[in-house]
Amino acid sequence: MTRLAPKPMKAPEIPIQDAEAEAPDPLVSRYLDHVRFEKRLAQRTFELYTLDLQKLQANARQAGVSLLEVRHTHLRRWVAQMHSGGRSGRGIALILSGWRGFYTWLGREGLVPGNPVQDVRSPKVAKPLPKALSVDEAVQLASFEVGPDAGDPFLEARDQCITELLYGCGLRIGELVGLDAQASAGARGWIDMQGGDAHVLGKGEKRRSVPVGKAALQALRQWLEVRSLLARPGLEVGPALFINQRGGRLTPQHIRVRLKQRSQQAGLATPVHPHMLRHSFASHLLQSSSDLRAVQELLGHANITTTQVYTRLDFQHLAKIYDAAHPRAMSDGAGAKARPPAVPAPPETPK
């Protein structure tokens, strides 16, 4: 009996948007050097740009064109493929933004006649509001204390100080981990205890100063006392303000894990992440002051339109109060749950 040879298996197709990374095109390498050293992008943003341009390069290779030959029709097809593959409209918009910047740079270099990404749009999606805690929830988290027999005093003092600074100053997670215990020429950030200011290095390598409240300063003093006890022979403690038990600087991921755990211990229904405290800081300031420009400066936003999203949070807060308190509001007691989210027109930019 003759045995039939098995049919050769066909290699599975790799979706365009998930194609393996290849050696970067020289133009891509030059552009990444440009955004890293001249535009001084944050490390995480630079990493995302790199991944997005790897996708672009893989797409162009599979389409049989060079990066300089990519046209509007190619890009529309790739957007459709990403969308059908399950990528969100927001994710596609971020990728297109990275590609658009690349072709803008190529145009300035005189390498392409126009930007093929200019009129390509991602699928429309509703812009989500940032998640913020209520004032009561934020105070509950900030004032939470683990019992003396329930936790490590080192971790408790450190995590309490981290929580107070994130909520009390509205710092980004990168700004927080970049703080040193003392000011120096090489420090990315530090806290002036006498002046009550945090000096941080934000996005785009821009420095700003943020007031530090009494509660945060008190938590900082307690943490510095505990931190000083860690120094001992054989253990080198680095310059970072927030360190682990081995003396090294905390990572953003470590802080995310600790904050989530702390919010659960404090009895909050929603797991809290660092940026949620930044959103809460901005939202609560705006509810009290209505000073959009001041909030913009404290957050370190380059454009006030970025800050205007908090006016929508503020309006939702007022709508909930109305629904709960006014006798002619929702009659069934459903309150703000039954009310569709109302979003007012953005306020005029102050001159």
C-alpha cells in the first residue's frame, strides 16, 4: 500500500498590525532620534512612537512599497484592518498621530511632497471622561491608616506620603518617582520643605513648581524620618525620595500595585491608580475655584483644551447634586443614574 505524503501546512498569515518588528528603516531611526533628543519626549511616549513606526514599516513592507511611497489609499486600508481586528478608535487615533508626525517631519526634510496621513481619520468613538474619586472617597483614601500591628511601618509611612502627594499636588506618576530626597544639580525633582513647594520635571522636560499642602508635608516629614532609619552598613540608599527596602528607587509599576492595594484596604469600591488621583486633584480644585487657568498651570498642561475636560466632570458633579436635592428633579429617586451625561460647551479660552 502506497503511503501518501502529507500535505505541506500553510503558514498562518500574520495580521498586518501585529507583524513582527524588523530592523528599523534609516528614516525611522533618524526621526526617532529627532523626537527623543530635540523634542525631548517622555520615555514612555518615545517607546509608543517606536512601536507605532514599527507597525508602519511592517505594513509598508507587506504592501510592497517604501515608506516614501505610502499613499492615502494604503493608510485607509490599514486603518480598516486595525479596526476590523478589534483595535479601538482611540488606539487607532494615537497610532495615526504618530504616523502623521513622522510624515510631517519627512515633508520638512523635503523627502515627500505631502503628508499622506493628513486627512486619514480613525473611527469615531465617544471620548471617555477621566475617572475621578469623589471628595469623600479621596479624603477616605488619604486619611486611611493601617493599624500599628497590621502592617510594616516603613511601607505605611511611604505609601501614606505617596498618596498625599499624588492627591495633594496632582503629580504625574513619572514626576513622583523622579523626586529625590534632596535638591541637587542632577535631580529631576525635589520638595522644598521650607517653601512648601514641589519642583518637578514634567512632560517635554518642562519644570514647574506645585504647592504642597500641610497634610502632605506632615506625611513627608514622617516618611523622611522612617527613610533615614534604612541607612545601615552594607546597604546603599540611593538619592530617590521614594525607595524600596533595598534602597533603590521605586518604579511606576510598584507604586500602581501599592496604591491599588491601599485603596482596597481603605474600603473604596473602585481600585485606585495614580492618574485617578491626579484627575481627582484637578476636578476638586475646579469644583471649588472654577479657575481653569490656575488648574492648567498646576497640572502642567501645555494647552488649556487638555484641562477643559475637567469642566465636564464639574458639570456632572453639579447635576448629581441637583438630581439628589431639588424637589423638581428626578422623581423616582434614580438621581444622576437616570440622567444622561450632559456636557456643556467648552468655556471660552481666557485671554
